[in-house]
Amino acid sequence: MSTENELFSAVDALLEQVARDDLPVPAERRRLREAAGLSQAQIAAALEARREAVGNWETGKTEPRPPKRAAYARLLEGLAQRFPAPASDAPAVAPTPPVVPEAFTGPASVSAPAAEAPTAPAAAVRPVPAAKPAASSRRPGAKKAAPANTPAGGADPRFENGPLVVVDADTNGTVVAYCTGGLILDVPAKSLPSLVDWTLREAKLGQPKLSGPGRPADPLLVLTEAACERYGLPVRLSEEERIAGRIPEGHKVIKQLVRADWKLTKRGFGPWARIYRPAKGSDRQCVQLCIPSWTALDARFWDGAAQLPPAELARVLGVYATRVMTPRGSTAVTALELMTALHPPTHAVRDEETGVLRQAGTKTPGSLGSDPVDCAPCEAPDGHPVLTALDLPRFHVRGPAEKLFEEAYDWARPMTDAECTLRYLVGLDVNMAFAAGANGLNVGLGEPTHVKGLAFDPKLPGSWLVDLSHVSLSRVKAGKEWVALDGGLLPSPFTPKGDRPTGPAWYATPTVAYAVELGYEVRPLEAWVRYDNGRYLDGWYQRLRDAYLATMADLGVDADLAPADFLTAMDGYKERDPELGIVITAIKATVKGGIGKLRERPRGEGWRPGKPWRALARPTWRPDIRAAVISRTRINLHRKIIKHAAFTGQYPVAIMSDCVVYAANGPSPLDFLPYREGKPLPGGFKLGINPGLVKHEGTQPLLWGEEVREKFDAPELNLARYIKDGTVTGTDNGE
């Protein structure tokens, strides 16, 4: 016969079984906790569980196991008596879910017997947050809704846990991985090599390929400071390591990787380390690490992302990865990787005899190929090896007739007497200006061909030596009609400083085409043209545009807002969700960084003029494409300025890159932009969020501009540089 204690134990087991079937639905669990003002950490401490486990219980990703389950049920029952739900909102009791062990170390959809398999675990879908979640939903383990038309990171079952995780560790040595959709995975790895193995074997991380011939993105592991300590890595790089950009090859962690047959790229183990084993056929084994405390997430491009808690950092990087691509380094590096991912250099071909696909190195149509090409001498920056054949004198400075110099605007002029009677200086900024300049642009894909006596062809990308000094802005063609303007108040569209050309100079195709558009004849003396060409950047532009518009919509700025509503929506838009504000900063940096990196200069490494540097080995080192994009961007802005001047008689007082400043009687762009019944001037400035449209950059009193110029004794100080917040630290000359 059973003893009293044994009978009590049997009764307790029955009570626990009843508790298994009597837990409220996950949403009600969270409501009760929040109504009581309790934190997940408080409940976890009371139940001797991890805070992340409580978060997973509240989202239904896992269920508590005995004996914690009975205690958790008792807590919820007591809270329900004190904080009952409104009658209309009373939740149903959740059906008995399959229990996922709290110490589970693999992805949520691991194989299980049919009778116990989870029916639809939340971890199988990687939602991307569309707007700033409530305070409780930002905690680890919370679901975040994805906006319509946002691709889910888990669409491919191979990558059901998303493109990346943020790996963190607590003081007890427990390691967890924060996924992009709120899921938290326990990490059993005790060393960095085992962490890499776990990532490839169990974590189900990665991202589907962006193009048919391409390949899926490798998993990205973001290591927090605690994770660095846990796996034997320094939390911060020493000064010597920071300069070298890596930890020394003799570091114990690198020795661990070598013993496990893992390799590092030539760049070594730095802030963006790549760990791999040589691919065997289609079996690719590669994991990338990002270490924010080693300045992997530069504040210039990622704002304060490096200081975010793990769950929030996973959200920021996850949104960027889903909408742009998994980061592969700096935003500039990622921009080039995106170009290559959308246009893989080679593709596999099928053997006609065997029917087997093989990677034959066949160039993919529309790509840059896998081999770098030399630029034309006029396109080469100083010190490039191609210039050695020209036998130039030492210390020779090439002029416009020897060097292509397509750069963004940096122009300003003194204000007229009439402008000095106005009250404000108003700045307009072109949204994603360089992305808009890349859209639809025909660029060279192959080597340049040197020609003389060739008639100008606006559809042929290249560099042209032509004299544009005869083009006058006092009389230009607008459509079929000639328009008279005050050319002295306008910058030249052909030079970054706005000076009128004085003789032959090298220009990219868009610049010469604009001279023809203004109604003037051009006769090139010679040219370097690319007969192999195409719209290489279209897909790149579309991907970044869609990412930008989707994120701005999440921040409350839609593409179809009326002008006044748009200005209101843009006021403090980043403050509505600072995390998505970081994503916007990163997307913009991706555009500008990618265009700049097309002509990356030497970065130390013992380089000497006339010798090649590392970037020249890339097919994406293409100064001609960079020049064409910048030329097109500058011309697009000048075209709007001409349209505005012809219609309103207003002229800009300063231009800095994609920002243009006008003097006006009111502080708003609507005080001088010629809107009629809500419709803008065709071809002029239009307020809106789409790339190529403009937003309000900033307004300052006109007296501010005059005082600043007088203070620094610089009548042509570029006020567009400081219009945003009015802070001036010195003149353009660095004084």
C-alpha cells in the first residue's frame, strides 16, 4: 500500500497535468504580466528560469516544462483574478501545445516524431518589424509584424531562422543567439570553431540568392562584448591591432580554428572576419563574423547600432539584411557585393554530351565579368599604373584636358541686393540623389576603346575630350524653345565648382549629352568609349530604392503624401523609431559608399605611385562608372535648377552635392516652390520621398548667412554645407 507522501506526489503530478492544459494563450500571458507591472526578469527569477525563456513562453515559441509549468500557471491564475480581461476581450484557454524543451539548442523546426512535431512554430517565419513596437514587444522573444509585401527571411526552409543572429552570453556562461524575428536560440558551442560548426549544421541561417546564377548569402554571426569574452576574443582591439585591422595570427582563437581545419581570408581575423573551408562542389562552408566592439559598425554609417542591446541590434541588422542584403563588411563593401550578387560575373553551362552543369567561367550577360579591366588613362587617378606608360614629368599635375574630373557640386556665390531683402535661406535636399543618378544609366561593361574623330553618341558610355566653353547659360533650349536666363547667377553644369570651362576637357557621356540638350553643338576631339555596355546598376538601384521606401513607410512617410503632409511627416521621422532610423542611415550610406568605392584609392599597405593596389584586382573597380553616376546626378540637379529659374526667376545661392539653397520670404519650401493646385512645376523640384524628389534640408535666417560670411571674410562660403543646423566650425578651406 502507498504511503501518504507517495499519494501526495501522485496528486501533485495530476495537478501538474491539469496545469499543462490550463495555461492562457501566449498573448494573455504577456497582458497579465504587463498589467501587474512585472518584468520578464522578475518572473524568470521567481521561477528560476532564464528571462529569454519567459519571453518565448509569451510568444508561444516554447512552453514551460514541469515543475516550472505548474508554478507559472499558478502565477498567471493569481494575476488573472487581480487583472481580469474585459469581457469582450476575454481570451480562450490555449490548447495543449507540443512542449519544446527550454534547453533546446537547435532551430525550432528540428525533426521530431510525427505525433510530437510542432504544427506551425513561430520560429519558422522571420517577420520584419514595420514600425516601432510597444515597449513590451521590443523585449527578447516578442513577435514583430511585417508590413505587406515585405519578404520573409524564412521563406527558404534552409534559412528559416533568418540571415543572421546576434550572439550574446550571460555571467553564467550561457550563450544565446537572437534571431531577426524575435526567436532566441540556445547555443551549445563552447569554442569559436564549434560555434561555426553549430551555425552551419543546426542554426539554419542564411539568405536565398538574389539572382539566378548567384549563390545564397553566408550566415552572419554578430558577437557582443560578452560573446567575445566567452569565446576568448578581445573585447577591444589594441592600438596596434586596430591599425593592422586584425588580431595577430598567433592568437589562441586563430590556432583553434586552424586545428579544426578552418581558414581565414587574406584580411585575417578583423571586425568582419570570414571563416571557411574550401568548397567541395556545391557544398559551401562559410560563416562571417561581425564584431561591433571592434568598430565593425562604424557610427558614421550605422549611427549608434553598436551600442544597442542584442535583440534590438538583431532587429536593425535583420531589416537591413532582408531589404538590402546580409552585410558583408562596411556599407560601401556591401554595396559592391550587392552589385555582384545581382549580376554574378559567371554562370554554369550545361555540357551538351553529358548534360552536366559545370562552372565554365562563362561571363554572365550584363555583368562586369570575373576579371578586372584597365581604365582609360584620362579616367585613372593619380598614381595609377596605366599612367606610367605616358612618361609624364615628375610631379606633373594633370589638367582638365588630361584627366576626367566628374565630381559633385561644391558651388556658392554672393547674394544679390534683391535676395538680401528676403528673410530666409531654405535648403532642399535630393533624396537618394546618387541612386537616382544610377537609375537607367547606360554604363560600360568591358574595356575602353580609344577613338578619334567620332561623332558624339549620347547612348555610348565613355569619356570624351570636347570643348564646352562656348555653352552659355544666358540662353538655353528648353524643349523646342530658347529661354533667356541670368547666366551669371547659375553654376556651370560642366564643372564641380561651377566655373565655366576655358577649353577642351574630359567629360563623361551624360555631361556632354546635357550640352547638346541645352541646344549647343559639340565636336569631340577624341574619346575612350565602351561598346560593351548596359544598364548594370538598374537592379542595384531598384533594390536600394525599395528598401528605402519600405523603411520610410514604416516610419510614417509614404510616397503618395501631399506636399504639406509630406513636410509634416518628415519632421522628426527618425524619432518615431530610432532603430529603423539607423536602417535609413545605413541604406543611404550604402548608396554613397558604393559609388565612392568604384574608385577606391590605395589604403597604405606600402603602396608607391605607379604600383597597383589591392582594389585594382576587383572587377568592380570602375572609375568610369563612378564618373558617369556623379555626372548624371549633377546634371539632374542642374536641369531642375534651370526649370525653376526659367519659371520663377529664382536662382540658387549655394549647392553642396545634393543640397541646394534658395533665398525666400518664408521658412518653408512651399514658400517658394511653384506648386499650383498641389501640382509641382514639370521637370522642376518636387517634394516627396522617392529618389530624385526633394525634401526640406533646413532653414536659417538670411542674416545668419550674411553674418557667417562676414565673420570668416568669405563672400562665397558654401552655406549649403551648414544649412541643416546652422553650425559653422570654419570655412571651406579648413580655417
